[in-house]
Amino acid sequence: MIRMYGNIVEVCPYKITSINFTDYAKTEADAQKIASAFNGQIEEIDTSGYAWLDGMQFDTREDALAAAEIGETGYKVKLNAPSEVEKLSAKIDYLSMMSGIDIPTSGGV
């Protein structure tokens, strides 16, 4: 389970359930405190697939969930992928080099 504090992801591997509510905790000690205060049961959740997200910053919860869905490796690939501007600039550079014509890429005269 992940939750957001502002734009920071917190991975919570402990689920606490009681008659009236369900809550999540980051540490076993916090889970114990909540469970004892509300007579709840603690269940440990397998968070190994998205533990890498803990402490990361995202604009929205949806962005964090999308990152979790593609996984750590997929997310790193996405971060390092060239932008459309970088791709276009590389194509212009290639055309300039192959044609021998200097094509300015900034607003210079």
C-alpha cells in the first residue's frame, strides 16, 4: 500500500483493521500503537514490488501509481528516455552532418 504525504510517497507494509476502520502503518511499532488503541488486527503486506518508491516525489498519486505499475526498471528507462525536442535536435544534427549544411538550431541569425 502506498500513500502520499503532499507529493512524497510512503510505502506502508502494515495494514491495521478494526471493526470501524482500516489504516496503514510504515513501521511495526506504529502498527502496534494503532492496533492497541483501536483493538485492531495487524496484517503484514508484501510491498517488495514497490518498496523502491518509498520517499520518492511525484506530482500526483496517479503518477506514483503509474510508476509502480511499470516497475523500477521501467520507470528508470522512462526517466532516461530522450524528450521529443532532444530526438528532433538529434535528427537535425544528423541531417546537418550528412548534408554538410550548417543548420542553426537556436534562434541565431
